[in-house]
Amino acid sequence: MINCKEKILISAIELLDNEIVSGVTTNNLTKLQNVSEPALYSLYEGKQEILNYIIKEYASYIEW
């Protein structure tokens, strides 16, 4: 089963695939996976921390 933290990351990746970073909001992230905003903020400081995590973890998979 996917935990809350993973759901938020999945949402962020899906949204970033379709929007620019400024178009991604914490509200979008939580609605996509049916997670509450308080749950998001209990796991991450905010959108920037989520984006930094994705970049750090998945940068090696990106072909430049």
C-alpha cells in the first residue's frame, strides 16, 4: 500500500509532467491523491522541499 508521503510525491511528479513549477500548488498535490494539507505539512515543509526531494532522488534518471 502506498503511504501518504509517496502519494504526495506521485502527485508532484504527475503535476510537474503537465505544468510548470509555479503552477503546482500544495492544494493540487493533496487533491490529486486525496491527502489533507495538514498531512502534507506534517511530512514536508512545503512545495519547495517536495520538489528538491524529487530532483535529488530522480536526477540520475534524467537524460540530458
